[in-house]
Amino acid sequence: MKSNKILFLLFVLLVLPGCGGGGGGGSSSSSGGGSSQTTNVLPLTVNGSTCDSSLIASSGGYINDPCVSVTVCTPGSSTCVTINSILLDTGSYGLRIFKQALGSVSLTQVTSSSGSPLAECVQYADNTSDWGPVQIARVSLGNEPAVQVPIQVIDATFATIPSSCGPPIYTPDTKPSDEGFNGILGVGPFIYDCGAICVTSSVGQYYSCSGSTCTSTVVSLASQVQNPVASFPTDNNGVIVQLPGVAAGGTTSLTGSILFGIGTQSNNSLSGATAYPLDQNGNFITIFNGVSFNEASNPNSGSFTDSGSNGLFFPSPSMSTPDAGELPDCAGVYSFWFCPPSTTNFSATIAGASGSPTKSVSFQIGNFISLINSPNYVFSDIGGNVSGTFDWGLPFYLGRNVYIGFEKESSLGTGQYIAY
Amino acid sequence: MKTRIYSIFFALGLLMVCFISVQRVAATLGEPAGSIESDRKALSTVKRGVKVRNSYTVYEIYSEANSVREYVSSLGIVFGIAWNGLVYPDITQLLGSYAGEYQKALQQTLRQKGSRHLRVQSPGVIVEQWGHMRSLQGRAYAPALIPSGVSVDEIK
């Protein structure tokens, strides 16, 4: 037991930047912007000024919508567009933007090894999908230096959408006004959206499109859609999501920040946060209501955090568990949200993927129908019933600094963690 | 009697399967395991292991794209399927005769922005999905075919 703890402490010290192990060191010599402490700060709002309110409305009232603005330029030119309502997403990796939002900014098409245009199908757990070509863009996030990375242009009309991305099973995202966002900025703990497997195996995520015929293909890491933050010259080892707390009952909008880099400047140290290592799929352990959600014991049970999920989603307590009956589903079309008679307190334990460290987290679940019948759009106390595991969605980020530590570029698949 | 003979035959079949690398996905919800050549394009899928638990057997078909686990009752019928990986398996093929019912129920399922999971319920089949990029997960089962004493949560 004791030696495991010591080993773990050594591991944590090694992976934490600024503690003598990883890159970044302890001093804050940042590039570009001189000694300004705001080179690594990007405004983040939930249903606020960085969102396009018309998209929130047209998509049917998108609640808990975390938005940032990004600037996208044609590589090698000053033709740029600044786009708001980009979903800040810790559950995905890489930048995706609707073709409509790019306007007249043209990007450089990436080709597969056969020389044909490269495209990608991304599936989501709700059977929506993003289909479209992979293109190089020059991306600016706040005051960080612009970086050139492959992004996905969301375009359901590109070539021929494969069956893995389209009807009858999958509903591809087609336009911002339907989906409620102009794009998605994936800043989860992995650098490439597929990673090493897609370099050698043709799994059906990347496609080579000759004319209108698209065939599944392998793809190099360099050509994969990737987390732009990982390409920054500094401040590139993680992000910190900072949002104020919200009382039960909600609020109309919220203003906060996303910081780039962990331990690279004076404003982004880990300070009092504890790091929880993630496994090779980006998952950790949650214990709730006597049930342990642990990928090591059940491959479909890894717990995770995802700012693109707009509630706390977990299996409703069954009749044989301590919290049995406390979280009934709402009636009718809202049946996958919880509708307890009144706001109820709960707690769960989060643990690193290997079992430690552990810390208890308190949360509240209110009556979803009552809450959305208020004028508010941002809630800390909404949750819903999902089989399988515990998804710590956007409410987890309200009132706590959440750190997403990226995998190490030099040894992909290791070093990733969350901290809070 | 017939069941016992079938079971012995089935068990022998299992032993053979253990030592053979089969280049096909075993089966389809509601169908007998291994009796249907349901996926010819599965050149990269390999039948990896057989586990026996309680009144059912679990077959795992592993590929770089995903892992699919099929839950087969002692009568040899697939009553549940679970999966996880980079991309989803071909759900239409896995659901077999239940695919049409699923597609209809799917069309009627309300999708809500930001709810990154899915539950599609129809009388004959229930399909549930959750997870995130690189870790997409799900399961499907025919409630009427689940052996007695087996909990739905064992389909994982």
C-alpha cells in the first residue's frame, strides 16, 4: 500500500509540469504578448456574449451551452473570420466548424496517401454525426500565437456521406441554426481525434474521397484533426475551465474563462487542485450510490467528464440501492431527465483510473421541468438517466476550476489527467 | 433430452471455436449464435474469447475499430449485444430482424441538444448508447429473450 502511494506521488510529480518533470518549467517566459498575463486567457460564457443567441433560440433553446470565439484564417493569408458560438468541448479532440460559418475563408484540403481528398466521419453517442473534409486552417484562440492545424469542415453535402455517418441510423449535423453552434472546439486530453490506431488500421473514421466515392482509409497523425492548444509553442499541455458557481434554480447566463497551459504561467498553476490520472480512453472511476463505474472491471463503464454534455448523466438509482426512488424520470418527452419532487443533494466519489487519489464531490439534482419553465438557461442542478456510466457534464464545471491535462506528445497515450 | 444433446453439441462447437480464428462476426440479436454469416466485410474482426457465466455465454469479437460482445443464452440464442470503441459497429446488421423496429423508434426519439447519449425503446428491442470520442459505448437487447435470473446490467 505505502509503496504504491510513493510510486504514485513520484508519477504525479513527473507528469506535472513545473515540478521538474514535464516541459514548461517553473518560470513564466511566454512568447508573444510580452509579460501580459492574459496571453493564455480566452473568454468563455455559458449562454452569454460569446454565444450567438439566435442559434440558441433556433435550435430549440440550448441550455448549458458553453461558447467561445475562434478566429480562422486561410493559411498564409490575412483572410480571416472570427466565429462565435463554438462549443467548448472537453469530451472531444480537435476543431470542427460548419462550412457555412467559414464564409469566404478558404482552407487547404488535406489529401490521403493516395492523393484524394481526406474526409472524416465522427459519430456521437446520440447518433448525431459530423461529416466533412479535413482541411488546414490557421487558428487563433485569444492572444495565443496562431497555429496551423487540420480541422474538420462540417459539410454533410461533401462527396457522398457514408452509411456510418448518415441515415437511417445517423443524423449528420447540417447547419448551425439546427444544431445551435457554429462549431466545436475539442480540448479533451488527447491530441489527435483518432490517434495511433488510425495510422495503421482503416477503422471507418477517416475516408479518402475520389470524386464522390469515399473509402475508409488509414491516416497519419499529422493529417488527423487535432487539438489546436497542443500545437501552441507554449501553454500547450492542458487547459483550465473556470466558471463561477450557480445556485440551485439556475441563471440566464454565465461569464468565465478558459486558460491555456497548466503550470506554464503565473495564472495557471495547479495550486490546490488534485490530479486524477485517466486511462487510455480518457476515463476515470466514479463511485455513486454504491456502484463503481470503472472501465477496468467493466469495459462499458469508464466514467468521464465532458463539457459538451449539458447535464450530469448517470444510471438512476435502482430499487436495491441506497438512493432508490429518489430520482424519478420526468414525464413525456423529457423522460431522460430527472424530475425529483424537490432539489435533492447527492454525493459521489471520483478516483483516478488506477483507483487513487479519491475525493468526494457533492451535487444537486432539481426538477428539470420546473427549471426549464423558468427564464434561466444555465443550471448546476440538472441531470438525467443514462445507462452504463457517470458522465460529469457541464454542471461539474460550475464553481470549480477543472484542469484537463493532455497526454504527452513524446509518448502518446500516457500522462493524461483531470484535476480539480 | 433434446436440449441436453443440443447443449453437448453446442459445447463441442464452443471448444472448436476456441481454437479457430474465425473471420466473421458471430451473430445477430434473436438469432442462433454463429449460425449466420452476417458480416462478410469483417476481415479484421477476430473471435477472441469465450466466457461462460451463469446461464449464458459471452463471445467477444475484437477489431481495431471496436469490441463487440454477444450474450448467448443456454439455448444458443443471442439475447444481448454490447460494444465499445472508436466507431460504432454496424447496428443494422447486429440487430437483424429487430433493425426495422429500432429504426422506426429511433425516428420518433426526441434528440435534445447537449444530451450526448441515447435510449431507444420499442417493445421488442432496447438500444442504449453513451460515452465520448474514442470511447463510444452501447448495448442492445431483446427483453423477451433475456434468460430468467439474468439482469439487464449484465449486458456490458
